[in-house]
Amino acid sequence: MSEMERNATGQGEQRATPLLEVKGLHVRYGKVEAVQGVSLKVDPGTIVSVIGPNGAGKTTLLGAIIGLLPAHGDITYAGKAAAALSVEQRVAGGLILVPERRELFAAMSVADNLELGAFARARSGERGWRATQDEVYERFPRLKERRGQLAGTLSGGERQMLAMGRALMGKPRLLMLDEPSLGLAPLIVREIFSIIAALRASGVAILLIEQNARAALQVSDYGYVLETGELVLEGDSAGLAVNPRVIASYLGRGVIPA
């Protein structure tokens, strides 16, 4: 890990047992090492952001954590070694990813997309998933208004809300969000990040991958900076927001409107 800097705030000295802990993670595409020795933690009920430029390995990192990409290193989720868990088992355990491309079923209605998010719960015989759908509609009133509308006809912001709502149908303990602000207008970005903050208040831990560094650091508790596959900085988000290197490289753009 090159040039690692830690904020001297005392954070981390007596932290809770992590919900997610990654140690020495390496991910390769052929001979190219896209993620190199990454270690990070997410505590219960916190938001942790990973910021960095395009091509830094942020999406690859999430793919390895959820089990879609082969990786070397240790990933522990909810006290269990994730290597022994399939993607389906990780999702069933509450580790849920909202991918950058959102991957909605465009020819299906909003309501049907949400129900698919609860498929594993319904298949196991759990009856509470319909109550979760009501909670999602309460959190995203626009989805309730458009519940019969085809997902492919939604605006970009509404598609992001639907992707997040579908993930919430799985009752996540840790929600991983890959570039939730991508392609959205500034006012919609602000709305999405307000929703993210509200999710933390409900007890959901969040691992947030973002190029919009200012927005990510404003909403998160702790942050990491990933460059060319390596972590180069970490610290509490308030400290990173005033770090000269972060300011120079990442905070010139992406302001959430006041």
C-alpha cells in the first residue's frame, strides 16, 4: 500500500466488529492486476466510501466482494469467510450490490422489478416481503406513482431509485452501491444521497463507490482513496475532505447543490 495516510482522530481504536472486512485483496484480469492488496472495513450502521478516478478498480473491488470475480485475499462478511459462500448465499445473508448499470428488467413493470428483488425471500416461504414493498414505496413515493409503468420508460433518477428499491427488497445488512450518481442531474444526485443517508439511519450499512468525491465524503463516515488498484489514502471522511491531495485531485467538481 503506497503513501498510506491515516487521520489522527482516534477513530478505529475501539471500533465495532466489522460487518465486512477485506484483507490483502488481489484481483487479476489475465496478467493485469486490477486490485492490488486492498484492505478495508465496514462497521455495522456506517457508510464507507471508496473514491477514485475511472479505471482505479472500484467496480472490480465490488465484483470480488460479492463473488462475481475470482480474487485472492481474505473477505469476511458477518463473521464468516466469504470464500465459502456462493453469490446467492452472500445475497441471502444480506450482502447486496446495486451495480453501476442498474440492470433492471426494462420490459417489466416497476412493481414486478421490485418483487424480483424479494425472490429469494419469497422462495424460502418468508411472508414479510410484501410489507417490505410497502416500505420501499414509502421511501420512494415516485416508484409507487409509477408502479405499473415499464422500467425502461423511467428517467435516469427513477431507474436509480428502482435499482435501490429492488435491492432493499432483499433486506440488506450491507448495501453496496456502485456509482449511484452516474449520469444524473445535480438535483437528482442530491435526492439520491439524501436517501442514502436515510438508509444509514435505518441501520443499513453501506459501501459506496463514487467518482463524485465531494458527495461521497459528505454522506459517509469513513473513506478510502483507490488509485490504479491500490489504496493510497484512508481516514474519517471529514479529514479526507480537507486533505490537500484529495482537494487537488477530486474536489474540484461534483458539488451537491445547496
